Amino acid sequence: MKMRRFERKLTSILIISIALIVIANTINNVIAEENFKILIKVVDGKGEPIKDAKIYIYRITAQKTLSFYQKLTLEYGSKEIILPKGSYTIYAKADKPETPTLDYIIGYRNLDVYEDTELTITLIEAAEIRIYGECLDARSDSKGRINVYSVPSLKEIEINGTKILDAFGEGVGYIALEIESNLIPVPANIYVNVITEVSYSAGAGRYIYTKKYNLTGKPIKLNAGERLIIELQSVSLSESIIEVREALSKAVMNIEKAELDGFYLSIYKSKIPYIEGLIINGEIALKAKKYDECYSNLREAILAIENINSGISQLYAEATGSAILIVILLASTSTIIGLTIFDKEVYSIIASATSYMILTYIFKLLYPGINALNQNTLHMYMVISYIAVTAIIILPNHLKEKEGVSLISLISSIASIAKRNLKRRKLRSTLTIISIMIIVGGFIALTSVSTSEGLIISSGIAGNEPEGIIVYRKVDELKYSKFSAISEGMIEAYSINLKSNEYSFKLESQAKLSPLEIAINPYTPQKLSIYGAIAFTNPSDPIMGEILKMLNGRLPSKSGEIALTMEAARILNVNIGGKIILINSGKTMTVTGILNNEFKSIVDYDDRTLTPGKLVMITGGEEVRIELMDCEPSEIVIVSAEDAKIFTLLPARLYVKITDGEEVIALSKRIALSGDYTVKAITSGKVYIMQYKSYMDIRGVEAMLTLAISISNVGIVMLASVYERRNEVTILSAIGLNPSHITTIFAFEATIMGLIAGGLGYMIGLSFYKLSQILNLTIEVYPKISLNWAIATIIVAGVTAILGSIPALKSSIIVTPSKLMKWKADYKPEGHEKPWEFMIPVRVSEQEVESMIEYTMRKLRETPGVERLRREENWNIKFSYRIGQGTIGSSGSINHIKIYVEEGGVKVKLMVQPYGENIEKHAYEVARLIREIMIRWRSGI
């Protein structure tokens, strides 16, 4: 047994030993095979070695990407190196230091390393292309980002197995060959094209689109050592001009198509010459190499074109969405016409149907965009609309009413009275309706109010603003901040650093509830809360001159320096050269200057004072609120731009010094057209304020004045009817109608005239558009085709009728001069101890009081339920009044009529002390009784 165990152990040991030996040999063989000797040579086209050539070795990873491996210099044109087994791409470049341009192209070869080998890279003579400037496209509000420069014709060329590098620029950053991003080496004496791919951002959503430019146009051939300079603005703007012209042509075609569909678009056609002028000015500026001016003109042109296209699309949408609803409006107008002309229902239906057919036929002839609608659907809605509207208006007359007076019955009665009033005055009503129709038609055809957007430029005499450009954001809508931060990236976005060596941001703190920092004097217990801080990125910022006038010492110029106000220095008990510690950041600051407290009143070039804001919590009153306030002088500091992060300062304003007046205007327009900023351009003693924004475009102001005169004329006509209708009002009052009832009748008259005149006037307005097209007249207004405008016409017509009816409404209070058209108690007591009070609306002179009292006493004696009637001294009447005596729900009251003189007029006050069931109803019953007696006395009935 022991021998067997020993044999087994020995066998195991032998097996393990053999395995270890095999593994060790394998590892040694692998290690021996992994590294290989590679002899790299770089030669010119004649096969001669190129000294000091640089080699860049990239290894191809398993993911097929390039990973930098090694860089070396071949002092004598060749070198032997060791490379592990694998796949590589090896680049070579060379240049003679004594020549001004790159002498050789950049070549590369792919190499699979699995044995010792030799690699020769051939570099032929080169010329170079230098790219300057920025890519600009009118559709984008910012410059383009270069993705890559490529030379497509080089892809197929090989020199002795060496390929020529054909992609350049920052977009090819995965290959670090230490060449300038704007340099493109190309082979000498070979025709090449250079293509660049550029990414632009545009729109509120900042969508990205790419464009390709052929920078050389047709293929070019350069001699060895030759240099070609290409300006990106020239190439990109040349193409942009072509695209803007094409966009304008499409916009003109859209206008022509819309006019064929019936839209009246003089307002848009009038903008075409201005846009053409912008394009022409852009072409002129491009030839003069005024690239910012060229871009600004093209950008403004494309925005105007987009607004035209958007406006036309909106018109189609409004026409499609509003046509059916306008048909319903016409059905209402037709039904009202029929009901107004005829009392008999059959005749009124026939008249309304006839007028509806006429109106819808005219509507189909005149309504813009009618051709864009589905005609079968339109006809179906026309029929349904008429049936529905007619049913809604006529059917209530056939419904069985419940006991008592229903709302429908009341409205029907008032409408019937209003209709008869109009019919009795046929001529006056007809003339009034015609006048209102003309007013509405003029409103539709000659006026317009719409929201537009564009570049707004205002100018004035420059004050203390320095020559150059000032950029900031308006803060009209900000509730808790004094400014809206601008982007520091705009320096690069608009290439400001290439156009000016002197620019400066004003950095400012945003308003906060808590302090930005707590400052303490390390030698005393004093501390100070800092709520506001400012800094400037350039010590030569022009506003510094104003600040220095109020400064002792100097302003901070580096990190760790701070300037305080006199009040802050007093609180902290420090002087110039003293030290303070900022608790939050733990930073020690040296005081370099002390400012007069009045420095906060200095007005900066963005039209704001230098005082930062802070938020204050107001706790007084029912609710807590937060308000934006200016910082106190003691709460403000000035620091260096290096310490801006400590106080979380943001760019609030940018100043750019440019002395070329044309460049000032051009660059200012370019920045303003982005829509993000307000820009001041100061040049030649003038300041131009530019902003691209939405604004109200009001057209036809002169016509509005004429329409106002027409409305006044309607009022004059109605005024003549005041005293003519006095007897009518007296009768209506006598039969129990109160001022609100009478007013409702007049309002119904105005509504009927408004519906008829509004619907017909809308058709007249649309006919003006068609007539203008036929007669080739130009009325620059936005066409009113949406339902909103149709409703607006009814409102205009109704308001006109009501304004004209105001004198007639006045006649309803000749007898009952109440300011309150609704009958209600003047005093309603909360308990039962005090009486209800009613002011009786009756006009009476002092000489008529006795007559009125005698009449009232007589009528009260004749009224059942009146008891204890007596007249007391002066003008006082007292009585009791009971309703339903001896029955369930009976009520009574003790009443007092007091007549007195106040403010030069006779007043009649009724005081009711009710008791029993439903005292409120009883109080109003007494008031109705007395009011009816007074009206009858006044009317002589």
C-alpha cells in the first residue's frame, strides 16, 4: 500500500514538473517572438533621405481606432526601432527650416508587425493652403464649427506605397501630428480640391445642421513652396447669398400661390424690395470684404423671408380652422335678418334662408384660402350650421312653458320689443346698420394690429458712452434680478478677439437672500455682510474713469485684493493696506482702495447704476414676500476678475473698443440679430441702440380716426331720438319695467344691429381685398381671416351700436334717474332691529313735492293691506303694510317714506321694518309698490 501511494505521488510530481517546463518554454518563445526590429526610412521623390523627418506611430486597437504609441525624429533619414507585434499606422512629415512654407506633404503607411522588416515612406514636394476667418451662414445666428478640411483627390494617390494625408483641422484631433489647424499641405503640381465640412446651430431649439464648402472652387494646381490663402467668410457668404436669393424666390412663389388662393398679401409683397436691397447691400459688402456687414444684411434678409413664409403658413392655418366657424356666424346673421324683417315664422325662415344662400355664395367668392378647403365638407357644414342656428333661435318659441315667467319667455319678449322698435323706425335703423357696416368694413380692410418681429434700431446723440460696442440684456421681465447674464463665449462666437485688442466684461453678483460673503477684521471683532460685488476683466474698461474719481488708493488688480466703500471700511475699521478675512472662502484680502459711498450712483453704459441688487424678505402683513432692492454702500465691494468665482460673479455687460465706424455698425447688427442681446453702437458722436424683438405692428391709424368720426356720427343720429323716445320709456316704466329692463331692450336693439351689420360688414371688408386686387391698389394691412377677427367685427359693430345707443339709454332714466340699473336695496340690515333702506329713483322738483305726496297718500289708501297711513311734519309719510294676513307665510312691515333735499336735489328714501315670514321678499314688495306709485305719478297716469 505504501509503495502504491509513493508511486502515485511521484507520478503527480513528474506531471506537474513537465507542465511547468512546457509553460515556461511557451512564455519564452512568445516573449522572443513579440518584439521585432523595424528599420524606418523617410526619402524624397528622388529616393534621397530626408534629414530630421518626424515620425508619429499609432497603434491600431482591437476596436479599429488609432492609439498614439511613439514619436521620434530621424536625424539622418532613417532609424531602427523595436515594435511589438501588431498593426500600426506610421505618419511622417518633414520641413526645411530655412523655407517659409511647408516643403513636403505628410505621408503615412500601414504596417502589420510580425517579423523584422524595413519601411520606407516617400514624401514629395508640397505647397500649402492657409485658411483664415470664420464660416458664416445667414440661417445661423453664430459662426460655424469646422469639422474637417479634406482633399478628396488625394485618397487614390500613392507614391511608392506611401499614402498622402487628406484630412486636416481640429476635427481630426485623434491624429496629433503637430500641424496648425488652418494649414493644409497639398502635393505640388497636382490638381486638388479642398472641401470643408461645417456644423451650424440654429433656431430656439439649437438644432444642428452641416454644410460642405468647396474652398477652391474648381481644381487648382500649386507650385512647390507656393502658398494659397483662402478666407472662409468669402466662400461661405458667397454661397449664403445664393441661398438667400433662392429663399427669396421661393417666398415670392409662396406669395403668388397664396394670392391665387384668394389671400390679399400686399403687406408681404411690400417687404420684397427691402429684402432685395439687403441682398444687394450684402453683395456689395462682400466685394469690399466687409464680412460682418455682408452677414448682417443676409441674416436680416433671411429672417424677414422666414417671417413671410411663417405668416403665409399661419394664414392658411387660420383660413382652414376658421372658415367653418365663420359660416356659423353668417348663419346667425341670416337668421337675425329674417326674424327682424318678418314677424311670420314661415316668411322669416324663407328670408333667412335666402340671405344665408346669398351670404355664403359671397363668402365663397371672397374668403381667402377658400380653395384650400374641402368643398364637400364646407357645403355640409353650411347646411348643418344654418339648420342648427335656426333651430336654436326658433324652437324655444314652440316649447311648452312652465307656470310663471321663464327666462326664455322673458328674453323672447324683450327681443320682440327690440325688433318692433327697429321696424317702427325703418329708415333710421337701416341708416344706422349701413353706417355700422361701413365702419366694420373699413375696420376689416383698412386697419390691422398684429405681432411682428424684426431688428429695431433707434438712434440719438451719444452721451458719455465711449466709441465702440456695448452689449447687455434687457431686464424688463426680471422680478428677482437686476440683470440677465450674457455669455463669455460671445468673444469667440463673434470673433471679437480678432477684431479688437481691447474688450472688457463687467462682472456682477446676482441678487440673493443670504450674503455672498462675511468679512471680518482679524484684529477686531467687527464683521460685515457682503451682498454685492463687481469686477472688470480689463483695467482699461471706460467706466473705470468714473470710478477712479471717487476712489482713494487703487482698484484691485490681482487675486487677494479688494476695494471697500467708506461705510464698509468704517464698519470693519480698516484702511488702505489693511487686511480682512472672508469667512466663507477663508481667503485673506488686502484693501487697495476705499470708494466714496456715492459711487453706487454711477450709471454704467447698460443704463443701470453700478449698485448690485439683493433680495429682502418682507414679513409684515398677511403674507411673506420677497422684494428686489439695491445693496447699501456698506454691502458692496470691488474685486479683481481672478476672484470673481469667490463671489459667483457673472458677465452683465461687455464693452468692445472698435474705432472703425462701419465695423462698429456691422458687428453690432450681427450681434443684435442673434435675438439674445441689446447692443449699443457708438460712433461719430451718435449712439445706435439695436435689438431684434417682437413688436406690435399697427396699420391704418389714419383709417382708425375716420372710423372714430363715423362712430360719433352714429351717436349723433341716436342722440336725436332721446326725447322722441321719452314717451315710450314712460309707458314701459308705467307697465312695470325697471331701468334694467329698458336698458336690456336697447341692448337687444344694439345686438341685433351689431349681428346684422357685423356679418355684412365682414363681407364688405373681404370684398375690399378682392377689389384692391382687381384695381391693383395697395393697402398694407394684414388680412383678417381668422375667427378671432370675425368675432372682433361683431364686437366692433356691437360696441358701435351701444356707443350710439348711450343717448337712448339715457332716456330710460329721464323718468327714473337711477345710477344703478339693477333694482336692489341701498341698505340691507344683518338683523331685524334696523330697517331696510331703498332710494326711490324719481326725478322731482321742490315745487312738485306736495303734489307727489298727495298722489302717494291717495294711492296708498286704495291699496289693500295698507294700515295706519299718516303724514307727519315736513315731508314724511308713515304706514304699515301686511300681505297674506291670516294665512301661512304672512308678513308685514312698518314703513317710513322720507322726502328731503340733498345736494340741490329732492331725494326719496323708503325705510322698511319687515316682520313675519320671508322678510327680504316683503321688503322688496313694499319697495316695488312705492316705486310703481312714484312712476305713475311721474308719468301722469
